[in-house]
Amino acid sequence: MSGRRDELAGNLAQVRARIADAAGRAGRSPEEVTLTVVTKFFPASDVRLLADLGVRHVGENRHQEAEAKAAECADLGLTWHFIGGLQSNKAAAVAAYADVVESVDRAKLLRGLSSGAHQRDHVVDVLVQVSLDTDPGDGGRAGVPPVDVERLAEQVAATEGLRLRGVMAVAPLGEDPLPAFAKLAEIAASVRSIEPSATWISAGMSGDLEAAVESGATHVRIGSAVLGSRPARR
């Protein structure tokens, strides 16, 4: 276990250095950027090691795995982010353990999320997932089209038990992420006009975190750069 801990510690140091370098180039403090480590397919034992190494935010994108892992690690006091595609019939169950739901891309999810938040007696932070694909009909990333973001943001803000925090997006496949993340920053500004406290911008993964941080991301979602190659699906 000490070998795995050392591996994670080294990887975390490298990722934190990358964040700090990118923030420095943008004239920002690295403290402005929250590192969320995505532990999909990795065991709860890794989550415990990460917590011991100072990680406070953990991301998951499969409901069953996330639910079980959050329960197993409930004593750690972590902030759990759900970042995967969300089915409306699973929304209440996700809100029962997730502190942050980053993948809200349609109003149909809000009723279930609100119900789960009430059952838990806990306000759930919500990000509107934005599609940055230039051709969204071509099997691209999930998310609401930019033209519809403000309307969905208003609906989130009006839903009891939910707190609009900002926006999330994934860079389009095979394209320079910088223009996409610059566009996301503009969309984020329009969301702040609806709710001034909705200041979060979740963008950037292992391969493009620098572009995200330089474009104003407040949260980055990092998997393989911290945990290594993803194990086979269990």
C-alpha cells in the first residue's frame, strides 16, 4: 500500500505543479482552482489514500459505483461530485449522496434532484453542463446548447433544494480546447448575471487542464494524471 501511496503522492504533486504553472501564466493564484480527482473504476482504498494526501473533492460518473464508494468512504468528510450522464429516474438517488451534480443538461432532472436533496435535508450544488461542440448532432459531448443555458440556469436557480453554482463542460474531441474554454467563460458570465454567486467553471481534464485554468476554470476534473491508467471495468 505504501507503494501506491507514493505513486499517488508523486502524481498529485505533478498535477498541482501543472495547475500552479498555468495559473501563474494567467496571473491567477493556484488557490483559485479546486482539484477534483475522478476515481471511476478505482477502489475505495485509493480514495482513502487520496484523502490522506489532502484531496477533498472526488468525482464519479457511474451511479452505482459512486453510491457504493461514497457510502464506504462516508467517514472521510469528502465532497462528492457526480459528473456523468444522469438519467432522470436516477436523479433523486444521486442527490442522496452527491454534494455537487455537474452534469445537469435538461430541466427534466430537476424534480428528482430536488426530491433527493429534500430526503437528505441537504442543498445540492448544481452546474449546468454546456455542449461546446461545433456540430452537436455528430455524436458529440453531452450538454445543453449555449443558446439554452440561461433558461436552464434560471430553472435550476428556482428549484427548491438546489443551488446554482455555475457551468461545466468538456472540450470538443480533436479540437484546440482554448477557443472552447474561452466560449465557456463567456457563457459563465451570462449565468452570473442570473445568479451572481454562480461563479464555478468546471473545465479541464488530464490532457487539457492548462488551457482550462488559463481560461478561468475554477475546478478541474483529473483522473488518469493522478490515478494512472484506468483499470478494466468491473
